[in-house]
Amino acid sequence: MSKRILHLNVNGEYFDDVKSGTKGEEYRLFNDYWCKKLEGREYDEIHYKKGYPKKGDISKILIFPYNGYAVKVINHKHFGQEPVKVFAIPLFN
């Protein structure tokens, strides 16, 4: 059976923060799209990608074990001024 992989494409700032260890969670807006991708589904790994790397460019892909998610309400510059409900996906154990 092949691995079930959750692909998360991010901009360079967030990728570099995760790679350096200063960011340990990835946030995805709690909406219909991400509900379908996450709720009731299991994954083996997260492939955390800097943009959309060319096939075979592993320098822009970090691989983590999938450990589920938590639903949180956060303030984050990416989502605007108001608090928003998100899926918080841990990248490190």
C-alpha cells in the first residue's frame, strides 16, 4: 500500500522558519476545502514544500510524520486583523 501524503505548499518565509525550527505548526483556514482534506482522513506523512518545486528537487521539500491536527482560533497576519478558526497541523513531535 502506498503512503498517504498530505501535501502542504507554502511560501519561502514559512518554509525557512520551519526548516530553522522556529515554526512548529502549519495553519490552514477552517473552510469546506480543508475540512474535506483533513476531517475523517488519515495520512502517513506531510510533505511541506517551498512553493511548487520541480519534480526531483528535494531541497525544497521537508518530510514530517503526520500527527493529526487541532482546531484553534488564532490571530495571524496571513489571515487579516480578526481572529480566525484554523486547523493547526503540528510538524514536529
